[in-house]
Amino acid sequence: MATVKGIDTAAMLENIKAQFRGLNPNDPASWPLVPKAALCTLVTAAIVVALWFVWLSTSAEELEAEQKKEEVLKSDYQKKLAQAVNLDALRKQREQVQQYVTQLEKQLPSKAEMDALLSDINQAGLGRTLAFEHFRPGQVIVKEYYAELPISIRVSGRYHDIGAFASDIAHLSRIVTLNNLDIAVAPNGLVMESTAKTFRYLDTDEVAAQRKATGKGGKKK
């Protein structure tokens, strides 16, 4: 009989095996000590393994979410870094845009200068020996920052004079466009019908009134 320092190991093993015989699976409470301990160890191990996999799954999702946040932050950082590096260039571009806008504003007459501009358009035609059959300003169309004035015109004259008149209009100090051109042959040359459009900037009171009307200057009272 095998013994270990006075312990009969064979008898001990046989005793342990005997405890696993005839166990009632429906009544674990009645089991001997060793089977109970083995069952508790197995259940504990199963719970630990299950919790481990659940934790790993949750950690993987959290890791993926954090990695996405990291990519967004890196992209945002790179954009801001590029803006910081190009800050001087962006300021120069802004100044250039402001200068361009100022130049365009200078080409827009004020309300008081509109009569002079209409006279310039009329003189441009007369200076090319064109005959105005009608010259009729229309209804002013007010936009957010400027007003548009359409002018219905009909002039007659020679081909080259009408072309020179259109060129003179394009080179006026103020912005004037010729729209809906219709040129027809007439007994003494050509007849041109068009809608000339000129623009003027709104004064401070007009801008405030327009913003209020469109609801951009605050709620109506």
C-alpha cells in the first residue's frame, strides 16, 4: 500500500472516488464535501471566464470608440495646425478680399448719385449719335445690402455706334449691365432693346429697415 509520510494515499483516493458515486444531481446540498467543493470551484471558474469575455467584449468596443475619437482629434489638430501655420497668409487673403469688396462698393452709387448715373447712361447714347426711343427706369428692387434699378431702353442707330455704346456702358465708373439684348434691323440702321441694370448701396437706415423686414435684425414687435 502506497503511503506518503504516514498517509495512505490509495485509501484517500478511494475515499474521494467513493464520494462521487451515487450523487443526486437534483440535490447538490446532500453531496459530500469534496464533490461540493469541486462543483463550487467549477461554477466559480465558469463565472470568472464568462465575466472575462464580457469585459473583453466591452473593452474592445470602448477601445474602438476611443480610436475613432483619436482619429477625429488628430484630423482636427492637423486642420488647426495648418491654419496656425498659414495664419499670416490667411490674414493677407482677408485683407485682399476686404480691399476687393471696398473697390466694388465704390462702384455702387449712393441714392443721391443715381440721377447722375442715369444721366451718364443717357449721355453715353447721345455721344454715339444714337436716338433714344424710350428710356424708362423701372421699380427699384431692394436686396439685403444693395438696391437694383432696371432701366428699359430702346435706341436706334448705326451698327458700330450701338456697339460703341455698349462698350461705353461697360466702362462706366459705376456698375451697369445690359440684359435681354434684342437687336433688329431698321430702315436707318439697327434698333436695340435692352434692360440696363444699375445698382446702388443702401444707406444705414435702409440696411436696418431691410434686415428688420427680413427678420434678420431681430424679432418684429
